[in-house]
Amino acid sequence: MLSTRKGRTPATLLQDLVSVAELTGVSYSEATLRRVLSRFEAGFCGHSVQIRTTTKPEARRDLCFRYLDLESGENPLDLAERSGELVDDGHPIFGWLRHVEERCPSLGYGADFEACHGLAKIWNFLDSAHDPRTFLELPMPRAFRASLPLLRELHLDSVTIVGADYVQRSVNLYFRPSHATHRGPELLALACARLGFAEPTPAALAHAAQTGCIAFTYGWDAPEIERICFYVPGFHRDEVPDHHPHLRRFADGAPALTQHPRFIVGWSHGKSQPYLKIEDDYTGDVTEVFAEAMSVPMAAAPPASQRPSPALHSPSL
């Protein structure tokens, strides 16, 4: 990994972020980019970096850049709070990752920034995979408890990464699809049917057959699961699918510090129009980071009789 870091500077990344924003037609603030790269220079210059965009309509499309750190043990949440990048306004989402850390130790962290506004999300990469019932011990979004029967039906029992979105005020749970018969097209079709989402297209079902990670998004106060996303890693530039013209444009032109970057493609489903995400492995080592995060051992499952603490758990449906 160290070879990709040689000569990396905030100025280089700034130049590349501006370039990809212009490539994709996405708005950005140079002042925001400079502020973030200054505050989080150690993360961006010393660890794995991704650049991400989506196929949402241009008016709603964004550009995000993030670093992933499984080495230093430095929590970006601490730096975000000290620097003023994140200001707690009292909403439960601001303290949620602190509760997670107390119950589920971390292997490492990630921080995600939007090119106009700055910090959007922080991720905890867990040092072991947890049954979702573990999170009943914590404050959780309104829809979480009611989703547990669906997660059991889908055989999704291994949460390896969690994220807090401070802009959307939502929680992301990332599952390792551990059961061979419950990881692909059938799982996607069943999940969409149960959640009232549009029936997935044949292309989306084929994509799901290759998935290495499945994410569920819970709006803190939303009565239902908002989105599910199926991620497929490891595409070379010429292998990125042409489901949308924006995917090919990004894959062909996105800058990278490695000669042969890999791309991750995520297909997101919800009550609104499905869309795709594409992530550029800018530093050439992100695939290794996710492989490590997805291979952590399974933690002991909580007892079936476990019940949430009324003092901690948000009201259920």
C-alpha cells in the first residue's frame, strides 16, 4: 500500500477532484475541497482514497471523496468534532457511532465528504461481524426493530460496517452475504417485494448475483427502510457495465494514482427511482481494504431472548 502514497499531496488530490467534477458535470466548492483536504490531510495523504458519483439526475447528482483507514486507529469523528467540520445539534445521529464503539470495537474507520458541503458520513469498520440483533442494545432508527424479521428471512446475519450520515440523518448497515443461497437475484427480488420497492430489472438481478456487500439505509425517523444497495467490486475500466452513460464516462475518465484502478458499482433500490453508484479506487488499494473488512470473524450471537433497553431504544413500529 505504501507505494501508492509516495508523492501524494492535497494539491494533487484537489486537482483531480476538480477534474472529475468537470468530467461528470457535478457542482463543487473549491473552498470546501481545500478546507477538507487541510483538516483531514493525514487521512487523504496516508490512507486509501475513493472518489464516487451516481447516476441520479444531474440536478441531484453529487461528487463524494472519502478515505478509509484500517491502520492508524484514529477516529475521524474526533477530528471532525475538534475542527468544527461536524457540529452536534442534539439529534441522536451525532452520538450514534459513540454508542456503536462502546458495544462493537472497530477495525478501522472511513470518512466521506461531499464536494460542495464537506463531511457527510463516517463509517466504523467493525473488528468482527455482528448479528443485527446486537444493535437492539443501542439507540436505533425507528424502523430498525420492525426490520429484523425481514433480515432473518433474507439470512442477513453479519453486519461488518456501519455508517452515520449526518446530512440525511440516517444509519447504514452493511451486511456480508454469508449464505450462498441467499445472496443474489432471489434475495434482491424478495427484499424489493417485501419492502414495496419496484420490481428489479433483469440487469439489476444479474448485478445482484455478483454482490459482495449489501447495505440497508434507515432514516432515523422514517417508518420504513429507505433503501437497499447491492455492491459489486473489482471492475477494471473497460469492464464497468454500461447500464447508464454516466458510468462509462466516469470509468473512462476518472483520475487515479494507480495505472489500473478497480471500480465498485452499487445498485440502489428504494421507493423512488433506482440509481447506480460508481466508486473509483483512486489509490489502488481499496479492494484490499474491503476484502479485509468483509473477512472479519463472526462475533458471538446475542441470545434469542435479548430485549432492547427501553432507556436506549427508539420507539418501534
